[in-house]
Amino acid sequence: MTDKKVIRQRLRMLRTAMREAGVDYYLVPTADFHNSEYVSSYFKEREFLSGFTGSAGTLVISQEEAGLWTDGRYFVQAQRELEDTGISLYRQQEEGVPDIPEWLCQNMWEGQSLGFDGRVVTAEFGRRLETALSEKRIRFVWERDLVDSIWQDRPAFPCSRAEAVPAEYCGESVAQKLEKVRKKMKENRVSALFISKLDDLMWLFNLRGNDVAFNPVLMSYGFITETDAYIFLQAGSLHKETLVCMREAGVWIRDYWSIVPFLQEYFPAGRRNQGILMYDVRNVSYAMYRIFWNYGSCREGVSPTELLKAVKTETELAFIRKIYLKDSIAVTKFIYWVKHAVKEQSLTEYSAAEYLDSLRGGIPEFLGVSFPTISAYMENGAMMHYEADASACAALEAAGLLLVDSGGQYLGGTTDVTRTIALGDVTQEMKEHFTAVASGMLRLSEAKFLYGCTGRNLDILARGPLWDMGMDYKCGTGHGVGYMLNVHEGPQSIRWRYVRSVPEAVLEEGMLVTDEPGVYLEGQYGIRTENVLEVKQGVRSADGQFMEFAPLTFVPIDLDAILPERMTQRDREALNRYHGMVYEKISPYLTEAEKEWLEEVTRAV
Amino acid sequence: MTDKKVIRQRLRMLRTAMREAGVDYYLVPTADFHNSEYVSSYFKEREFLSGFTGSAGTLVISQEEAGLWTDGRYFVQAQRELEDTGISLYRQQEEGVPDIPEWLCQNMWEGQSLGFDGRVVTAEFGRRLETALSEKRIRFVWERDLVDSIWQDRPAFPCSRAEAVPAEYCGESVAQKLEKVRKKMKENRVSALFISKLDDLMWLFNLRGNDVAFNPVLMSYGFITETDAYIFLQAGSLHKETLVCMREAGVWIRDYWSIVPFLQEYFPAGRRNQGILMYDVRNVSYAMYRIFWNYGSCREGVSPTELLKAVKTETELAFIRKIYLKDSIAVTKFIYWVKHAVKEQSLTEYSAAEYLDSLRGGIPEFLGVSFPTISAYMENGAMMHYEADASACAALEAAGLLLVDSGGQYLGGTTDVTRTIALGDVTQEMKEHFTAVASGMLRLSEAKFLYGCTGRNLDILARGPLWDMGMDYKCGTGHGVGYMLNVHEGPQSIRWRYVRSVPEAVLEEGMLVTDEPGVYLEGQYGIRTENVLEVKQGVRSADGQFMEFAPLTFVPIDLDAILPERMTQRDREALNRYHGMVYEKISPYLTEAEKEWLEEVTRAV
């Protein structure tokens, strides 16, 4: 933990910088220029200023006050880390706690100024601030990063080597993808497309990098016109092969840091007639938004890259199926190991996760984990994003439930799988909940549905067994998964709640989607069973084209926690069918002892 | 059928009127001033001009051409009725057939004029015409009804007596309803609300009438401000009791025909600062829309009356439950009768429907049917809106399936129920389909779901058994039902298809919704099983407020067409539970013979 004196010193320096810049309030979120899921050290200004190390939180500073907003996952940790810093904790979504726009509206005086680095604030949040503060005529100072000047030993800006995806792994060439993107641009009557979402850019240009933890992406921007395509990359990322490869694809390379002057040149005052530029307001920073907003004929929309990326090609699917098999073998071996080892040696959540990571590490195509492995024993499993700390984590006992949610980045795919493992005796209640979760997972996986359905049509299949018991989980049932890219991907999802402003994506053949219902009982235990499913065409009848899922994950569901008599005949049949496939696909790759065990744990019930 | 010479003569007269009015093309839809579901004789201009008697269709006339657009239900009939009239038939939604806006765009010359009576064209369709014809600078002449001048013996404008709903049957007083409406107006920041939807008006003012077939409504408009409420009624509808009743409720009565001058007075050019007026574009005629469009600060939105009307009060629900019981007894007696009588006497679809109507007629509270009784044998059942004709309908045999969809208007409620009845032997395939339909109906009926769900979350429960067989029905699964009002009511519905522009309504406690999956095999047979469900609160747990349904309909589902072995154990249990309730609730009101039969046909399977 950073010394509290150091934190107070940093806040003093920032306040001096604010006075010099004429800024009354300064806001520091936790984000990079691309609203990535993970933030690299360079972007951890909020942690640098406050000492709070959680993954989410926003700091607001004035000459008199300082407040940090974070969510329920971090209340205890933030309380401790903020002590003696002079920073007040604002518990997000607790009753009576104002959110940041409300708080600013209550505290700022008319005509004051609000500063922030517009590159790390999303356009969406910036607009919320504008709306909340318009009546008070607050001036926005968004062009400067005031923290940079006081952060002496700031880590370097992330800049990994740009790697071209090997040709045989590419679903399609850059030229083919650009043709599809341009076709969609034409349909939408836009003549230029600005892209700032990093995984969309990696997909489009068949590049990969390592600038964001767990996400194999490069800091970049893209700009596509009817005739030209530009990618903006850091000079340090480039090497000869990338240059050759981009040149062959007819893509212009520009410097990452030249995006603003490039756009300003594209939008000169007198040249508004060159057509409409489209950008996705969900993925654009406030700074970019202000450029567009100043310069005219723009349209907000969903970048066509999002849907195109989500629909995997046959080439991609062939690699994905192979990699999911290898990944499933590793997870199956891990379950065999942990169920035996927990009786013989002392294990912790962390050491179990390490063992699983090492099994994945043995797969030749393995590049790294796709997110921090969640290994959560009993009550820790009730926290959806728990990450075991080597120095302070739970010891595993030969009883109760261990929830393991993990995935890998491989040459050939990105995986995501969760199994909850009975380490020994489990209670009747745990079994009831485990059985309901397994039934829900299987029912969604078995769905047959007409083409045109979205995740909202199907969510009740996964949630039904829990809803029948008056229970629910407070998250979606499923998300898309990238191909050698981010483990969380849109536009498809499986959720139930109706939000009119959020468009729904039809489930298309070739999409991947996770199927992960769960039970989370605070202070007790957590259960989640997650398979990744591939969307496939089913029968085509006089009534239309039907769709269905095929599982990509083949890992046993722990029968030690299943109550077959609590399942419907149909769900039992689905479980037996799934376990039959697991045995058939995985057993050839196991030791004799593992194989014998797998036969037993995939028996029909 | 009207003599073809007469039709040609009428078209000539209209063309003369068009020339005199300077109108190049004239459009005649099938609608009244309020876009009601049924059109009374006064409004049948399209039939008067074309001789085509179907319930849906639009005629377009120029000096050279005449075309009628109608849908698949009427292709054969329209072909016959239009013969020798000079009117071409345009088969809607057939490939290569332009719709009306497209056709007009192709055929009209730049600067020509299109005439129609703006009062019978919906704002939505009028705007589509505007969009399609804007490039050709077509002038719209919408203020005149050119047919009126040539229709000598035109039927009278519908004008039934306005009846106040007896106090004990009112869910709430007019004053209470106005308070709720004004609260919603305030939330939406509108200071005036214009209402043209007839059932909303009847609900709000606790009035009923008989101006539209099957819908107990009055031709009327409503105008609500923060302080005043106006209802616009025909002088002929009024009588002393209505006047007293409206006066007591603090409602101003104005003449129905004075709505336009009233609105024009409300919107004088210089008085735009009196706040925003809201109207529902889905229910407003093009003529009204043009008034609003001319005069300024208006907002399009959903009238709060729609949702308030849909959520039934406890008073209403108590009456509804009683009436549904009586209605269920009548339908159960009908099933007993038809299954026996078909073996002994010669029956037709029409005579069966007459018998059912007569059973309903024996209920003291009965006022009329809520829609034309559908009695459809075998292949006629595959037509969703079939209406048997006394002079030409199918004879019933002691075999196959009879689909009967019917409902009543009662003092105390509006009903809607469908049963498909095995009149004797039915094939294995019919049984398979019947069983899937029954399973789907029961699954939706048994759903437990979190508050916040809409029909799109639940539709797959009803459709699932058919989707699993690669089958579907081409309509929604369910709609709302009025209270002593229209049998089709919004805003709730059970459907699956995603249409971004159509807002979804959350299922609220006290709503009614139909649950009516089906199988429709053209030329073979139709199957539909329909219950009306009441939305109720279920358990409230740590995870939220759960909702569930309770059936209002208690009529046996024909076990002669059920294959219990094709149902899941759970579906069988649901069927047995439902049949247990049917026997318990209905048997006390039956003869000994009927009772004995009911016990047999509601036995557990």
C-alpha cells in the first residue's frame, strides 16, 4: 500500500496544477483511451493519486474535497486504502449516495470549471456530465491530462510488437473484410468509418498485440473510407513484417499519435460535402466525440465490424473446435487432479489456479490466460469476480464447493469455461442449487429456435429452474467470445431484462455464446456451470429456418452435486447425452486412471 | 353481390367528382375515424365502390386505372367479386407486387395530387405516403370525402345510446382515473392529452356504447388538460342520465363533430406557450395529425390510458373471474353437446356456432359475442380468421378436429377461449400436434418470472414444443383482453419477434393475457388451445419480486387428442392439475350426465 503521506502529497501537487490550469474540479476515471476492459499501469492515474488499487473507481478532486466512487466489490478494500488520505468513499448504488453527475451538480458553483482528460472519459459519460451540469453553466476543460505533469516515474505507454495473424489462422483476408465493411457502409450511406474499439481493429486488420492485459490487442485507431483504409499504430509497435503485411493488404499506416490532426485535416471547415462519417458512441472517448461534434456531418451508429467479427468463419470455427477440445482436456484433468489432491495435500485457491494454468501452459498453442483464473472456494465463490491472492486466500478442504472460471488465449481460439467442483461432502441445499444450475445450462444448450431470435427470447430457458425456486442471478446468462481476441465480445448476449435503448442482436450462425447460469449466496457459496456454445443452423421447414446450439466445451458436470430426482426426465437425458459426448471426445487423451474416473463421472443418471 | 354495372357506374361518378375536385388519384381504405377493429356500414366506402366485401382492403382510383390491395385471406373472393369491374387485384405481400406507396410512386407524375379522406387514413400510413411521394412533389388533398357526394343511400353514421357503467362494475371512478392520467401527464411533462382510441375513452369515462360491432364503444374523442376533461359525443348518443353522470364526474361534454374547431381554438397561432399536447400517433387519423402538425408544440407518445386500462382493479378482477367461470361452463357444456350430437344429428360449423352462442345467451349477464364465433372444421381451422357462412359451410362429421374460438361480452367482463375438439377418430399426427400445442399452452401458463419480464421473454415457453418439432405458428401467442370492452387490447402481448421500434410492455399484476399456441396446416386442419391468464404476484425473495399466471378459463382440453407419452412428466402434471381445477370449478353447474362425462374427460393421465 502506498504511504498515506505520499498520497496526500500527490493530491496537493494536483491541486496546485488545477489552480494553475484554472480548473475547479478534476475528475480521474479508471480507463484507457479505448475503454478497454483492463487498464495497463500507464493509465492507473486514479490509483496513483488515491492509493486505491481496485479495478474500478473514479476520483473527483476540488481544492476542498476529494471523493472516490466505487462499487460493492471494493467497499471494504477502498475504506482501508483511503484511510488518512482525506479522500471520502462514495458507495455506488447504495441508497442516498449521489452518483458523480448528481454530486457535481450539488457541489459546483455556477460558472465553475470541470477538468478531466477527455481521452479517458467515454463520450457517453461525458454527455451525462454535460446534461447534468448544463444548468450551472459549467465549463469543461477536457484537453489536458493534469496528472501527467506530477507523475514523475509514470510507467511507459503500452507498446507491444504488432504481430500479423498467420495466414492459415485468418478467417478472411484484410481485403475481404474491408469489402464487407464497405458494403455495410454503403448500405448505411456513410462514406467514412472511424473505429476506436481495439478488438474490432485487430479483427479487421488481422493483427494481434499485447497492449492490454488478457486482450491480445494493440493501441490503435482505424479510419475507413470508400477507397482507403488507415490504421494508426505506434512506431514502436511496427516492424518490417507488419509494414509489408499491411502494404500488401492496401492499408495505410499512420502514427497512433497523429489521429487528432488526421481527423482535423479530414474535417476542414469548408469541406463538409464529402459525405457522412460514422462512429460508435459507445466506444469513443469524449475527446474524439468533441472533434466529431465540432466538425459536422457525422452519424452515430454501430460499427459493422462488431457483427462481422462476431460471426466466425468456417476456418475460424475449425480452429476454435480443436482448441476448445484441448482446453476441455486440460480442465477435465484439473478436475480429476483437484478432487483427488485435496484429500492428500494442502491446497489453496491460488495453488489450484496455478495448477490449472500450468495444465493449459502445456498445450503447444497456449499464449496466456484469457482473464485472471477465478478459483473461489465456498463463500468466495459468491463473489462473481473474485481473484485469489497468493498471500491471502482460502485453503481448500475436502468438502464443499470450489468454483473455477478460467480460459486461455491460444493460437486458434479464446476459451472460457466454468465448473463448480464438489471437493467432498456437499449439503442437500448445495445439491439442489447445483442441479437447478445444471438443468438451466442444459436447457439453453438444447434450445431449438426460429432464426430471428435474440438472447432475450432464450434467457428464460437457462434461468427457469432457478426462477421456479424463487431464485435468480444478478447478471446476464451469456456473452459472445472472441477468436484469439477478447473473451467478452458483442453484440450478441443472453439476458432477459428489457432496456429499450439497447439494441438486441439476432443469433447468427457462427456466433459463439456462453451459457452460464449460477447461484450466488453471499457468505455461503457460489455455483456456476458454463459452456461455450456455437450457433448453428438447424432444420429448415415450411415454417422457417430453425437455429440450435452445439457445445464447444466438453468437461464433466460434477455428478457428486447432482440430484437426478430433481431433474426432469428430459434434462436427465440431456445431461446423459452431454456426458456421453464428453467421454467420447476427452477420454482418448487421458491416462488410464483419469479415463477410468471419467467413465465413472460421466455415467448416465 | 352488387351488380358489376352498378360498380362501374359508381367508379365513373367518383372519377367525375375527382376531376371536379382536381384530384388525380383517390385512395379509399377500410377504416373508421378511430382505426377500429371493425368497420360499420357507414364506413364501407371501399365496398360501396368496388363490390369487394372482405374485411380488409384499400382501393386506389385514377382516371385510367383502379386497383384493390388485399391480403391472402381474400385473394379468391376478391378475384371473383372484382371481375368485370375494371378493378385490378393486387395481392399484398406476394413477390413482385408493389405496395400502395410504391405503386403510387411508380405511377403518379410529378406534381399530381393524391386525394383521400384524411379522417379514415391513419397518421402512420399517411406519413408513409408522404415519405414515398415527397420526391415527386405530390400534393395531398385530404380534407374531403369524395365518395360521400355520390353515395345516395349511405347508411347512417353509427350513433348508439351512451350508457354509464353501473357504479358497482366500475373499477374506479372517472375522477380517480383522471387523477392517475394527470399524474402520468405530469411525469411526461405534457399539459394536454388528446385521445382518439375508443376503448381508452370508454375506460376513462366509464361509458359504453354500441357504435362498433363487437366493441362496446361510442364514437368519441377526449381531451384532458391539467384542470379540465372533455368528452366529444354525438348529440344522438346523449340522454339525461349520461349528462348527469358526466357532470358529476366533472367532465365537459362537447359535440363529437366539434372536435376540429375545438382543437383549432386550442391552438391559436399566437398561443404556443401553453404547454405541450400529447397524442398517440398509432391511433390518430392523418387529418388529426395534420392539425397537430400545423399548430406547434405537440409530442407523440403512448397515452397513459392504455397501460392504466390494461391493469385491472380488484373490483374488475372479481367480476372477471365470475364471468369467466360462467363462460367456461357454457363452453364446457357445448363441448359435451357437440361431441355427442355429432354422432346423432347432422351438424354444420354454423349450427354448432349457433348452439354455442345460444348457451352464452342463457347467461343473464350476456350482452353479445365479443367477436364472430369461429367454428372451423378440419381444413377451415387452418385459416386463422375463418367465419362460417350459414349458407355455405362445412358439415361436421364424427371424426377429425373442430376448432372453436369464441367469446362473450358480459356485464362483468369480456371473454375469449379456444378449444379444438376431436369429433371422433383423429390421426396420430393430429394427436402429436394437439399434444404439442397443449404442452406449450400449459408451459406458458405455469411460468414463474421476475417482475420486469415482457411477453418476449416468455413466448418460447408456449412455442417451444412446436419449435422442437421444427414447426411454428405465424402469429403472436397472446394479447391483452378488455373489461367489458374490446377483446384485443394492448399494450402487453406474448410474441417472440424483435422489432426495435415497437416498445414492449412489462407484465404487470392485474393484466390479462391470452395464451394461444396453435398448429395451422393449410388444406388439412387447424389446432388452437387458448386460455386467458391473469398476471399475479408470486413469491418475493431476496432476488426480487416474482410473477406468475393464474388461469381464468376452465374448460377441458380434449384428452381424445392427447398423447400422454409425448408429454414430459412435468407437462402431464400441469395438465392434470389444470383438469382437476376444471372439474372442481365447473362440475357443480352441470347436469348429472355432463358431470359424469366431465369427470371422465378431466381424469389424470
